[in-house]
Amino acid sequence: MKKVIVGLSGGVDSSVAAYLLKAQGYEVIGLFMKNWHDDSVTISEECPWLEDSNDALIVAEKLGIPFQTIDLSEQYKERIVDYMFAEYERGRTPNPDVLCNREIKFDVFLNIALQLGADYVATGHYCRKGIIKNNDGTETYRLLAGMDGNKDQSYFLCQLSQSQLSRTLFPIGELTKPEVRRIAAEKGLITADKKDSQGLCFIGKVRLPDFLQQKLKPKTGVIVEVPSTISQYREVEPAFESIREELDYNSKKPIYHIDDGKIVGEHQGAHYFTKGQRKGLHVGGTKEPLFVIDTDVDENVIYTGQGKSHPGLYRRTLFVTDEELHWVRTDLALQTDGKMSVMARIRYRQPLQQATLYKIEGGLYVDFEEKQSAITEGQFVAWYVADELIGSGVIS
């Protein structure tokens, strides 16, 4: 009998994943990951992990499977929280959920599971795994979108490797969320009607500025409103002698200066803000809402523009360095001077966009057919062929 260790989070998705695996004849063990108890940095006034771990225990008892809690808070602080602080300090916007899957669930947790003699780990993600049988007897693993288009979570797993996928099961990937809740209700699982968790992976709801202020001290700076005409120069493109020149030009973000606009307010730290952000500026009196179009953490200035259509929000091309480029399907990885038509997204839930990948020495351009709003350094871009996620990278 194959042994599977399920990451029981105390939510309905992982609960049903555990039930399905047991029904399929696997030996199932539930493990709850405790990821935070650092008193020097408060994440939330509440303590959601206590309630979640209790719910996970009740589910395990109901299913008749062994259960234990493991403390991964040291690794979580080192690999996720410290990384987040460092990225925000640089003026970038990290995605903790993608990192959490790469660094904790499918690395630290997976290794613990293998040490315990497990054949697989399983999670409650809405995605699927496909297997290609190769002529030489080896297998290639495919990361496929979940059947529930509204809940597809493949983006969050965009940094997984062939080795990690080989040891992973996604039991609810063929189901929709309503079907998962119905199964949980039919089986009398306490999590059947429990709301989906929000906020940081495994930790719960947190106000990011409050969290960041504990390590990144407030520093008063100015908010500058940049008129839309300032960005218009990017609409008049020079004559390009090569596709490389055009890609390089389109991937460069505009550089703003204080005298490009007018000072309309103050903020408490440019590193608390991210491109495309609307809330938290506390500036009124404009015809349309202000959106952050850029931040300068060195000068501590936030540049804003009126309305969602402000040209400063839009770029067509982004760049990923070789160091931060990842192929789930290593057999499909582009070689230098190669190109590929794909569908891509730069954030979870964004509808897939048509794009072309261009591989050069040192990195990869992702050139979208249409300009994208709020391409943000530090976030992940993921690309697909049909419903398969084949690669990803950190936006430079």
C-alpha cells in the first residue's frame, strides 16, 4: 500500500483531499504545518493556526487517519518572511504564496514526508498532474490547470520541479469547489462550510503595512501625481533595427522625477507600496482615483497617476534573468535565440494573455500581444501551452 502524507491545513480542500486518498486505498497520514510563533514580529492579533490545527485534528479523527503537527516556523521565517522583508526593502513585491509552495510545502515538508517513509505528499490545490511515458522508460510530469477555472491554482505552483512533481498528488484537481464542499458535507467533515483562508500562506489575515513596519521603519516621503501626458513619450516608439532593440525598449519602465508632476500628499515609506495599488494613499480631490505607477525606495517617493488607464501603469514586455528563470518542463526550455508562443499571466486569477517568449543570453523576454497593467518587479510571471504550465520566472 502506498503511503501519502497530506498537508492538512484545517481547510475544506485538504480535508477532502485526505478523504479521497483514503477512499482510493492509500495509507494516509495528516500533517499540520505550524509556520509562525516569532514573538518579535507579530503577524496578527488573532491566532488562526490554533483554530486551523484543531480543525485539522478533528478531520483526521473523523477520517480515522494518524495526525501530527510539525513546527516549520524557523524555516518559514528564514525562507519566506526574511525574503519578504528584503524584497520590499528593495522596492520589489514578492509573492509569498508561490515561495511558500516552492520553499516550504514542496521542499521542507516534502523532505520530512520522505524521511517518514512516504511515497507521496498531497495538497488541496486545484490543479492536476499529468504523466508522459518516455521511450527510454522515464517519465515526464506535467503541471496542468485545475478543472475549476474559477479556482485554478497552478500559478501558485509555477516554481515546482520535475523531482517535486514526481512525489506529489493533487486529489481535488478534477473537482470544482462546490463539488468539494458537497463531498465534505456528505462525509460530515467539520470544514465543509469553513471560509477559504486569506492572507499569508499558512498564517492567515495580516495587514501588510503593519507587518512590514515592524522591520522596515516608517519614513516620511512625498506622493507625486504625474499627469498622463508625461508617459506619452513611450507611445512614440523610435525606429528599431532589431527585435532585441524593440524588446529592450518595451521592457524598460519609465523613470520619473519629482518635477514631472506635483506633490499631492505624504506617505510613511515607499517600500510599503506596490505598483497598481489604489488603497492607502489617502489623497482626495482628484477627478479619478490615484494609482501607484512607480515607487522609488532610494529617494522615498511614490509616483501616482489618475485612473486605471493612466499610461504609466502599462508595459508590453518584461524581462526575467537566467538566475530567476525556471522551467517546470525542462525538456521544453528555450535555448539562446529561441522563441515560443505561449499564454501567460503575471498574477493569480488574471485571464491568460497571448505572449511570445524570446530567449537571449542572460535571460528571457516575455512580450505580450497587449500591454499589461502593473507589471511589478518581484512578482512571478508564468507561461502555459494550452492548459499546461511549463515555466515561470521572477519579473526583473
